[in-house]
Amino acid sequence: MPEGHTLHRFAQRHGRILDGHRVGVSSPQGRFAEGAARIDGAVVERTEAYGKHLFHRIEDHWLHIHLGLFGKFRDGPLPAPEPRGALRLRMTTEDHWIDLRGPTACELLVDDERAALLARLGPDPLRRDADPDAVLARLARSRAPIATLLMDQSVVAGIGNVYRAEILFRHRIDPYSPGRDLDAGVFALLWADLVTLMRAGVRSGRIVTTDPADREHPSGRVRRGEAHYVYRRTGLPCRRCGTPIATAVIAARNLFWCPACQA
């Protein structure tokens, strides 16, 4: 599932393409036909992301999209290709098209419905209005493992499996330690680091968490096999201590960590 930086990249790109433009909206597949008809020909006022959710403000509605595991966007200059297969949504301006396939959610919301959805989400590290103190307060009340809490979108929005594993490694935190045991000073460093890493992900379109000193090739473009410390590196030596990377299932996803660095 795409993590928060990906949705913010889409928000930036879609904003450049759609904001201020009158859009043609259709649902070739038919599953969003009624909603598409309600906003077809309207002007997109703005586009924004919150966590793993994308919103387009179109007149009195919010077009809400959650990609889930299988959702994908494509776009390009007109003319648009012939619609094929399960194409849920197509939006066109005078010179561009955007296609959406396979999302978990593609729906129209009014203001109250959007507000109710956002109320269920924790702060998003990529938004300027994010309140890290609210995250710390949630952690401080919970005995659940920190690795579970970081994947809970009601605690912090936008973190997925990669950022979870990598940020815990970078701050030498035992993934099974209770949230309430996390020191406030350590959390402040973790949050600032997370914001930096996720903003870099927005800019580059990929998740890179390793420091140059921990890579075999410290200069130039980061190679795919050198981008992460622990994620999907089960059994490989830790980049810092040489201990084999461990894995286990927690919060329904594979967790990766170094048993020595994160003891």
C-alpha cells in the first residue's frame, strides 16, 4: 500500500494539473458513474492529501480517494487513451487526463463527512498543521507495542510498513516496547527525523532511510539494495553491527528489526 509521501506527491501533481480548471469526469467502469455525473464540468478548487487519503475540492463536494493495496493513478497529455478494463475514474482538462484504477475508496463527501473521516486520523507528519504532541499523548496512554501503534492511522497518519521499520531502527527502539515507555525526548527526535525522511520521499518519489556512511556506494544515486536498513532484509547482516535482521508479523504486517541495535 502506498505510504503517505506517495499521496502527497499525487496531491502536488494533481494540483498542478487540475486546480483552477474545469474538468470532465467519467467512470468508464460504471462503479462511480453517479458521482462522476454530479461533478462533471465543475471546477477543481484545490487538491490536498492527508495521510493515505487524497482529496479534490470540487464545488460543494470532496472527491475522496484511498488507493488501498491495488489503486493506481496514471496521467498524460491529451488525447487520452481508449478506456480499457476496470477504469474507475477519468478526469480531463483542456490538455491533460488522469485515470484511476482499483482504489479502495472513490467517493464524494460533503464537508461534515470529510471532517468525520479526518477526525478518525492521527496527525500527518507531512502537513504543516500536524501536532506531534497529540501523537505522543496517544503513545503515552497505550501499553501496545510501539510498532503496532505507528501503523495505527488513528495515532499517526501516513506511516506504512517501510517507514515504521526504518524509523524504529534509526532511533534504536525495540519494536515491542510499549508506547507509554517511549521517552518524550526520544520521540521528539523520532518525529523530526520522520518529517525529514517523508519530505525527502515526496521530493524523490522513493523511500531512502540509510545514511551515506552506511552504504557500500556512499555517493551518487542511492541503489535499490542500499536504500533501507532493515526493511525486507531478513537474515542479512545489519548495516551497523552485523547481526542478522529479524522478522515477525505484528499489526498484520511483516516487521523487520535488528535484535542487537534495537535491544
